[in-house]
Amino acid sequence: MSIVLLALAGILFGGAWSLQQQERSKVAVAIVGLLGVLSLVGGILWMFPK
């Protein structure tokens, strides 16, 4: 599951970068970037032992 979350984080960060390059609204870039950060944190936390 952690691999899926980390892959999703990469896709979301790439999407945020693409949105920024297309000069979309800052709100859209921030939302996609925030979702990427949440996915990254979730993927990292999933690797820790319970």
C-alpha cells in the first residue's frame, strides 16, 4: 500500500507542476499539491511498524 501512495504522490506532484506551467489558478495548484503531500506523508507513515 505504501508503494501505491508514494506513486500517487508522484503523479499528484507532476500534476501540480503541470498546472503551474499552464498558469492555472493558484488554488488548483495548491489543492493538488496538498493532496500530493498528504499522499506522501501517508505512504511514509504506512511503512512504519505499528
